[in-house]
Amino acid sequence: MALKVYVDRLSQPSRAIWIFCKANGIEFEEVKIELGKGQHRTPEFAEVNPMKQVPVIVHDDFKLFESHAILIYLASAFPGVADHWYPADVKERAKVHSVLDWHHSNLRRGSVGLLFNTTIGVAFGVPGDPKAAAEGEKLLSASLAMIESYWLGDGPFLFGKSKPSIADLALVCEVLQIEIGDESYRDRILGPCKKILKWIEDVKAATAPHFEKIHTIIPLAKEHLKQLKIQFSQKSV
């Protein structure tokens, strides 16, 4: 059964899907979609995903978008995926769903609000909104505090577990997206979060070497966005 995975490695949900497949020995064809070039807005890609977003998978004749749904499907459809990724126990599985639902309206919303208005949007000529950026940072910081005080519990992974779930992967990829922003962000926002910093390292170790490999794109992306920001600022003078 052929699996195609449509990703932009700059996309944190895309990276989560890619890492999950690699860590679990799921063979796939990576189809690169460059959001910065507008490749997600083509008629051809709209046939794959009418929402015109990444990631997307095509498994034989089955098409699926939305990263959390994709992670759930992959963990369920492919044999050999360890139970800790997406537990068979209905209560443990419900816990995974709870943090995935929380992710979209909290951690992700905060991260996107901050980075779009200070880095990503600005690099492509979209004026940043300082108020929206400040609100995004406030929500991001509150979300990180909630992960530390509640979601992580007393163990190395979410819910105090000894091994990661698909939720760990989705959330850590989100957290590390902050590194494409201003250099002060990691120290100011992540620096005080000692449990989260350790959690990041634990997820890296649990998915080695794949996590580190795909995240080598972050410093490259950061420099590229920095140069784009300079170019647009010069054009606007």
C-alpha cells in the first residue's frame, strides 16, 4: 500500500508527521510543497487537499488532511506502531485526544499569533500587528506554563508517561517553531520552562535521529526569513 506524505518542512505539523513515520518504520514518499512559493494554492494541490494546507497524506485512494487526524490514522492503520503512541485503552486514548484538542486553541494559537506578526508575515510583506503579537506571546507563555504544571505531570512525557504519544510529538514540534523568531524568544519565553526544555530533549532522544535531522531546517529558515524581512523593508523605504 503506497503512502504519499505532502509536507513543507518549515511547517511544524508537517515535521511531526514526517518524524512519526520515520520513527515507526513507515515507508512513504515525501512530496515537498513549498508554502513560501504558493505551491499549496495550485489547482493540482487543491485536488489533493481542498483546504490548500499541509500536511496531507494519500494512502492508496484515501486522502486525509489535518495533522492530528493523520497521526491518529497512521498509528492505527500501520502494524508495528507501539501502543504508547496511541493507546488502545479508551481512557488513555481519550487523554491523548484531550491534549490534541487543547493544542489547537492554546499553544498553536499563541505560537502563530506571535510568529506571524513578528517574523513570518513580516518577512512576506504583511505588516505586523504589535497588539496581536503581544497577545500571542501571552497565550504562548500561558500554554507553556500549563504544560509544565498540568500536562507533563511527574514523568518525562505528557500525562507523566515514560514513553511519548503522538501528542508529545505534535506539541514539541509546535514549541520548537519559536526558534525561527527573534533570538531573544528562546531565552525569554522558553528559558524559564525547565521541565519543557527537558521534555524537548526527551522527545528528541525517543525519536533519534529523525527529530534532529528534520529540525536542521530551522536555522536555515530563520536566516531566510531574516533576509526576506530586510528585502521587504528596503522596498518599502
